[in-house]
Amino acid sequence: MSKLDENIAKAESYLARFKAEGVLNHIAGETVPAADGSTFEIISPVDLQPMASVARGKAEDVDRAAKAAKAAFAEWAAMPGDARKKLLHKIADAIVARAEEIAFVECMDTGQALKFMSKAALRGAENFRFFADRAPEARDGKVLRTSDQTNMTTRVPIGPVGVITPWNTPFMLSTWKIAPALAAGCTVVHKPAEFSPLTARLLVEIAEGAGLPKGVWNLVNGLGEEAGKALTEHPDIKAIGFVGESRTGSMIMRQGAETLKRVHFELGGKNPVVVFADADLDRAADAAVFMIYSLNGERCTSSSRLLVEESIYEAFTAKVAEKAKRIKVGHPLDPETVVGPLIHPVHERKVLDYIDIGRGEGATVAAGGAKFDGPGGGCYVSPTLFTGANNQMRIAQEEIFGPVLTAIPFRDEAEALALANDVQYGLTGYVWTSDVTRAFRFSDRLEAGMIWVNSENVRHLPTPFGGVKNSGIGRDGGDWSFDFYMETKNIAFATGVHAIPKLGG
Ligand code: NAD
């Protein structure tokens, strides 16, 4: 039996329960169907066959979940930080214990390659451990003195929160948003993406199995415009942590306006990787290729615009094209696969349409440029490189969210900066140069929330994560996550006898 066949057999055994039971909601510690009994089907990105029917939660389900989160809040918020820390570490241990199941289910649900997803559980567990360790100090504040008052700031959890996640790497992103919420003392209602809801289901059952009290973490599956919308409008939900498209962020802001929701948005990107002629070009090429073709290019931080100094443009893009052509596209559970099938035929269509648009705009296909006939006949698209592009083209301006890279030449640093900043997005930027002064000057002026110099995207949990412009509002990571999930409160104590104005005699 080949390794792939062995993996497929294992994946089938992990997926069998979803085929049999469907994917249910989880509210107040109970596994339940949608209140009105309705469901929707999910299909495999590998062979487009049905994988499971999923509870189609609506406003009534969200209301039950929000009430459960509200009921559980006082006790959870009052739990001492040390106890919360222990419990969150237990959840991390339980995630690691089911690492293989999580990886295989995630691969089959999303089409992401095992090469990258094999670490999904470990990264998810690390998110829990990182915030667990900070739970005991989450409430700490500052002391600020005046001559006759001492001000004490403290933080308190904001209340029940909603977490809405996208389909691209759902397990990692769910842990990234939910772990700090729990560590802060908030209770949660999670609405995962309708294309890939399976690992969210595993997560909540792992957490409760590890001892998380009922009602602290609730799961409502459903469509964005139904369950998602209801969650953003619910008066008991105090904040929405959202990861997804920029235009969905706008909708959520509108929907949450009536109840004055606090929002945190991690949105789309059209991130430049800027390569100057003096860079270490081998490393720059490896990084550019990795950052666009890993995770199927379905990655908010992908380096989807390659800006290359004119003098090396031909040679550098030829090198990238060669690498792109050699990338193995295949079954997500094949250990050699780099690019698996895209999540869904709807998304595949969008990516292929962009490839047609690029051709129509006059760019040259230097690699890929078509659907790939992969195992199972699913949503495979060949790693694609466009050369001869300019920054006005739609393939340079719009987020494609697939394995498609658009390469644009620049004359000098000023032009590189102008091109890099001339998009509506500002999530990440990557700069390759051996001139340290230029690296500093350039990154200082680059409009992005996160910039890596002579490096691909290496996530360090204490650092702030988030975007500027249409790429987001707010920051995750380190203490920034707690700032979102908590309210800062100031208490002023008189330490002297200050003059109190006497009104009315
Ligand atoms: P999406 O915006 O379509 O959906 C995200 C989630 O929002 C889903 O759960 C969906 O059901 C829900 N939703 C949709 N409409 C809603 C509404 N009206 N009210 C409430 N919820 C609603 O995004 P997607 O297609 O699932 O994911 C891809 C996008 O996510 C890309 O733009 C990508 O860049 C972005 N993303 C950003 C980051 C980041 O950290 N910045 C990370 C991953 C993905």
C-alpha cells in the first residue's frame, strides 16, 4: 500500500463519523441540530463528492448559543487566571493527542496539503499554550499617580464574544482567535466558514473533553448571511473577532452598528514582495515561491505581487517560473504534494477567471495558467506566474486567493515604493535587499501592518499581527489580543485632600 493510499484509508476512518452523524452545532455543552432541522451539504475538494451534511444554524440557534455564552460568562470570567492557564494547557495537550486526525480532516475538508497541515495541530496547540501562559497577568494594569490621586488601571473581560472564521486554514485561525478570548475570560460563540466546518467541530469537543465548562465555547454552523449575520447583530455578543474578506468586514461593521459591536478585522491582502538587484536572489526566489504557492495560495499573507528591479527582472522571473513549473500538484494527503485542490468549484472558477482576465489584460503566462488534471478530478489549478504585468491590471490589484503570482518590473526604489503602496490593501510586505539603510527607509514607508525584510513570513506569537487600509482593523498577538477581548478600566483613589468645588452652598 502506498503512503497516499494508507493516508486516504486513515482519512476515511476519521471522516466516517461526519458522514454518519453530520456536523452538528454545540450549544451549552449539548450537541444539537439546527433548531429548524435544516442542513447544507459540504463536498470534498478532491473529488467533489458529498462529505457531510452540516447543521444550518440561523438566528434562533445563534440566540440560544449567545444566551448560553452569557449564562456561562460570570463563572468563567471569575475563574482565577492560574486555573484558566492549567485548563487551556490541558486543551493544548488534547489537541496534540489528536494531531493526526486534525491534520487529515483539515486536508480533506480544505484541500490543503499534508506537507503544511501536518503541523496544524501543533500550531493550534501552541496558540493555546501561548495565551494560557499569559492568562494570569491578563488583568494587570498600570498605576498612574498625580499629587493627590493614585489611578489604577485594570482589565476585565468584555463579555461573550463572537468569532467568525474563513475556510482557508480554519483550524489554525480558530485557535488563534478563540484561545486569547478564553484566556482573557470571555465566553465564545464560534461561526466557522460553511466550506470547511469539520475541524471547528473537533475543536469544541476536544476543549470540553479537556474540562472546559459547558457554555463557555459554543459552535453554530451556518451561512454567513444567516448565522454569521445573526451573531454580529446579537445584543448579548459584545465583540466580533472576524477573519475573512474585506467586503464581509464592511457588512459586519454595518450589521454590528446597532448594538455598537467592538470589531477586530483580519481581512484580505495583495501583498508585495519587493526584490532589489542587490538581494540574495536565490533566497529571495525561494521565499517568493514559498509565500505564494504554499497553502495553495489561499493565504491572506501570500506574496501575490512580485515587484522586481528591472535589471534582474527577466532572470529572476525565469527562475521563479522554473520553480513554479516543478511544484508538485496533487492529492492533499500525498506527502509530496505542495499544491492541493482549491477549496471548492466556486473558488476554482474565480481563480481560473482571474487567469483569463490576466491573459485578456495582456500579461504573459510564464508558468501554469490552467486547470490541472489531478487525482479525483477536483479543483486543481497549476501554480501560475504572470510576467509582463503592470500595477493597473486587475491581477495586480485584486485578491485572487489562489496559486497565482503577478510579476511587475520597477526602475528604482521610488517606483518600487509607489507600486507597492498603490493597492487598497496593506496586510504584509516582503523586502529583499542587502542595503540595510534602504531596507529601513523602504519598510518605514511601505503601507503594511507586517513587513519581513530578507525573510519569508515567520510568525512569532508575541508580535502584532494585522493589516492597514482595507486589510484590517486591530491587532492580534501578544498583549494586543487581550486589549481586544478586554475592557480597560481606570479607578482613581484619593491619596490627599484635594479641593472639591462646593456647589449649592
Ligand atoms: P468570507 O468573508 O467570505 O467569509 C468569512 C466568514 O464570514 C465565513 O464564516 C462566512 O460565513 C462569514 N460571513 C459571510 N458573510 C457574513 C455576514 N454578512 N455576516 C457575518 N458573517 C459573514 O471569507 P472567506 O472567503 O471564507 O475567506 C477568504 C478571505 O479571508 C480572504 O480575503 C483572505 O485574505 C481572508 N483572510 C484573512 C486573514 C488575515 O489574517 N488577515 C487570514 C485568513 C484569511
